[in-house]
Amino acid sequence: MAILRFKALELVSQRKPAEVVLPSSKISEYFGENVFGFSALRATMSTENFKRLCATIDAGEKVDRNLADAVAAAMKTWAMSKGATHYTHWFQPLTGATAEKHDSFFDLTGEGDPIESFKGSALVQQEPDASSFPSGGIRNTFEARGYSAWDPSSPAFLIENAGTRTLCIPTIFVSYTGEALDYKTPLLKSLHLLNQAAVPVCQYFDKDVVKVNTTLGIEQEYFLVDRALYEARPDLVMTGRTLFGHAPAKGQQLEDHYFGSIPSRVHSFMVDFEKSALKLGIPLRTRHNEVAPNQFECAPTFEDANLAVDHNQLLMDIMDRVAERHGFKVLLHEKPYKGVNGSGKHNNWAMSTNTGVNLLSPGKKPKENLQFLTFFINTVMAVHKHADLLRASIASASNDHRLGANEAPPAIMSVFVGQQLTAVLEELERTAKVPMEKGDNMYLKLGIDKIPEILRDNTDRNRTSPFAFTGNKFEFRAVGSSANSSSSMTVLNTIVADQLIDFRVAVDDLIDNKGMKKELAIIQVLREYVAASKAIRFEGNGYSREWEEEAAKRGLSNIKSTPRALDVYHREEVQDLFTRHGIFSRVEIAARHEILLEDYIKKIQIESRVMGDLAFNHVIPTAVAYQNKLIQNIRGLKDLGLEDEYTESTLDSIKRISRHIKTIQTNAVDMIQQRKVANKMEDVREKAIFYNEKVMPYFEAIRTSVDKLELMVDDEDWPLVKYRELMFRR
């Protein structure tokens, strides 16, 4: 191991930035060139078919067979003109990664003549094997059939790999019996639901609104580590994080990495993966150093939520493949290094109308600000009612290490709205009687007219808030860096839609049954929501112990572990929410709950096994070998007659090493025994909780002893990279 480490350091010192040649100095000239978007459709289809397809996509209707054949022919022509030989249905199973099965355009005619063929039936549906994907008991291992079905709302694209190109067609993935086995299916359902719920509310203010789109911008944080150093760490390779390794003297305490000059090798990597991403229509705009050493971030422009999620999944894959060309490994684990910041995936969420209005952006007129407050307050109310469900939507073994740490929002769900909006809400709540004046005077008395047009400059940011309003959008900061954003966005869309439906019913009741004017009815219901959701609003430091105590007084949950957080899926009100709106069936909810628990168990199980292997087969043998060197040293000193003067401290070191070895051995053996107890449990929830509460505590105990031992053992003999700063070499 020591030889491998020194070789890794030698390779790192020899690396040079790779040269990257851009297709053009103007991004606009190559943006989306590998996407079968509207321009490619227009160029390869008849005008009539192009208009039919656009209308079908806009209405969310099913593409008929004849139109599918026309689209397939156009896709094949375009893809083959760019060198593609294969196509694949690209989907997002519940593994957390993307999946693809490649088929060739090549086929044989009935006479045996070779041709290139791609029909509408192949575009619309494919049958990948569903037996080996997580299904939560929906499918048995011997029941292999599953279906991927084309999602016309997300454009096809070309992936370049090893000098070849493949046409990728975004799809959903369902079982033979119709249950969703992916992340995209429920996301699409939730987007449709939110549109249906938001349009009637919009029509209180503008009858021209007939569609509401959900927009999303996903910031992606990540670490870069030299591939040679990465491969010298079995724990990084197997688990995505360092299980051992004490903190270096210099970490992030000087805060000199954040927004600093981007290192040359990293800059070259960024330019390269951005080039690939931009060709695929991913609208990346921002790149910078993050807080921790060798932590970075990239961020795109806002897009339709479905497309934004597809692009983020594609981006993570692109980053990993491009990193190989630059001698890097991208780490997307939420907490790859203890003691420095972890990584998140901040989801910037908003709603916009077909008339071009951002529903979470204040307007120039009081009536426009009432519309803004309507959607703003309903979103806050939705989070208040379903905070535990939002917490469950971002739960994972890796994100548990990050939530509540120095840089991440806590496991307590709260909403930050800023001082100015807080004052507006308090004014709205404080009004004892809704004024009966008509026109702007009513808004004036409620303070609604005082909302500035651009809140972005009047509202501070709060990085400790898991759900913060940032001027014209909500930023869900608690999503983990390795997560598929579909999970959290499906929940957010659903709870906001459900809340808007309740709001519409309440307002219509006041109008129809109480004879109240529309504006006054809206304000009356909003006032009730402001008062009811007050507990979820928090403007202070979410990292503080005082907030934990205050949150408990407010009745807010602080669920710190994934197994406990996922219990929310058993609640009747949650099951009713999903089934009532057709997002999930009860079978699908139970299946996903089981899949998430199994994923948690397996990840902790793998970490435990790696930790035991490193402790018994690498750390302890090296420590014993070093002990023997010290013993030889004492014997040599005795031969020189220096035992009284020089051997006391060495003897003390030998004793301390023995104590640390014994502690490591005892804890590692006990951890293995506890793991065996857990693995005999049949109930998956009980097993997950046992792993969290009985197995994981040994991690810190073993790590602490190894850290202490590491300080004593000579660096040349130590089997692991000794300090974490070696992982941060540029």
C-alpha cells in the first residue's frame, strides 16, 4: 500500500492540464448541436407533422402511431447524419443512476438484405429486463418483463463515447403490471397535477392563463480528486467517502478556496465537460470554487422541471466520463471527507404561466403582488403541512452525514422568507378586519403595494435554511449532491398542488356562499394561512442549538436518520395524498419505501465491511510492524547502555499502540457481530433502524482509534494516505 501511495503522489506531481479545443468562441454556435430539438425536428419533418407533434407535446397528449413513425424516421435521419449507429431508451430506474440498452439501426429485410431501420414502434416502446432493477417486491426475480415508453416532452440526444455516437431517447420505465419503476413517471404526473391545480388559481387574476409550467435550476456541487490518489484509497473506491484519515492542520478554516482562482487542471476539466454539456443543450452558466478544498460547483439556467432533472442526471454522467480524460475522479457523495463541507444539489423551484409570468416574482401593481402572495403563501403553507414528507424526500445514508453539519441545512424543515416579506406577512396577519374599500386603497392598508418589484436585492440569503425564498424562487437546499432531484420535486409539486386545490375550494366557498368579493375572499384565506403556517417560518441560524430547542417548542420535527424519516410513507394522510392525486398507488408507495430502506442498509453494510477489512488487513498489521521496529530500537539502545535515558518514551508508545490496536480489534469484532444480528432480521425497517442505531456507532469509535494510531505510526509504513490534504492536491 505504501508503494502504491508514493506512486500515486509521483503521478500527481507529473500531471499537466489537458488541452481542450472549443468548437467556437461563441457558445451559441454549438449549443444543443447534439440534441434532436425543435430546430432539428423542423428540418427533418414535414411542416404538418411538425405542427402536430408540437401541439401534442404542448397538450400532453399521446402521440399516435402515424406521427410516431414520422418522428422515428426523422430521428434516424438526423442521428445517422451525425454518425450514430445505435439507439437506446434512456431511463432513470430506482438505482439512482441512469440506464440504457443499446440496439442497432442495422436490420435485415425478409430477403436477407441489410438495411438501417427505426420504426415508430421502437421509438414509442421498448422492453428492457426489469428483474434486476429495484422493485420493492412488485416484481419477482423470475418476472423479467418491463417497459420503457417515450417521453416526447424531453428531446432525444446523442451521447459520444469511445469515438462512437448513440441516439438516446428519454423514457419512463414501468413494470409489466403497470407500476412505475423509475423516478420520471411520478415526476411527470406531479407536473401535470400542479398545472391543473395552479391554472384555476391564476385565473382569479388573469383569464388568459391556460397553462402553468414548473421551472427548475439545479446547482451541482462536487469534489475532484486525482484518480491515482483515489485508487490508493479502498474506502473512497468502495464507498465514495473516506472512512479513515484524521483532519489536516489546514482544511477550510481560512476560507481561501471559496470563489478563489480555479486551478489550471480543474479549469481544463470544467471547460471540457461544459463543452459536452452545452452540445447536449444543458444550459450551464456558472462555475466556481466551493468552500472546501477541491470542492467546486456548476449551475445552469432555469428550465422546465422535467428537462432540468434529465439534464442534471446526464450532467453527472458527463462529468464522470470527462474526468477520466483529465486524471480526475468526481466525488458526488454528500460527505466524502469528515471535517470539511459536504456537497448539495440546490433545487431552485418556481412556477411560470403561458403568458410569461413568474408566479413567485412580485409585480409592479398591487393586484400582481396579490397574485404573487397567493402562490408564495400557499407554498409556505404546503411546506408547513408536509414538512416531514419533504424531509423524507431527501433522505439517504450519504445525506444523513451532511444534514445539520457546518455547511448544510439541518434536518429540521423550515422556510426562510426574509425581513421584508416577513413584515408583509405580519401586516397581513395583524389586520383585525379585512378592509372593505375597493381598489388600490385595500392593498395599501394591507401593505401589499409595498412589495418591491425586485425582491432579490431586498431579501438576504440564509444558507442555513433548507427551504429559502431567494427573490423570485424557492431554493430547496437540503437535496443531496448524488440524489435524483425527481424524488424531492415530485413531493414538492404534489404538496403545492394539493394546497392550491384546498385554497381554491376555500376561496370559492367565501365567494359563492358568503357573497364576498373575490379579492377580499383571497385575502381572507391567505390571512388564515399566514397565521396557521407561522411555526415553519424561521429567519435565524439553522445551525444553532437554540434553533433545535425553539423548533421543538414550535412542534417541528427533527428527524436525523433516514430509517426514521422514511416512516412518513406509512402515514395514512401521506398515502391518501399520493393516491388521491394519482401520483403513486399504495403498492408503489410501499415498494419505494422498501427500496429506500434496502438502499440504506446496503450502503451502511458495505461501509462496515470496508472498515473491517481496512482495520484487520491494513491498519493493524502495519501498526504491529511499527511496534516491532520500536522494540528493535529499544534493544539497540539497551545494547548501547542507553535504556534509562532514551527508552521510557518509546516503551510508552509501544503500550499506547497496543491499547489502540486492542480497541480497534474489539470494536471491529463487535461491529461485525452486530451486523450479523441485523442481517437475520426479516423486517426491512427494523433492520435499517438496527444498522443506524447499533452498527453505525462503531464507525466513529473505530475511526477515532485509527486516527490516534495514525499519529503515532511512521508515515512511510502507513497503508493509507495519511492526511486528507493529500486528497486535495491540485
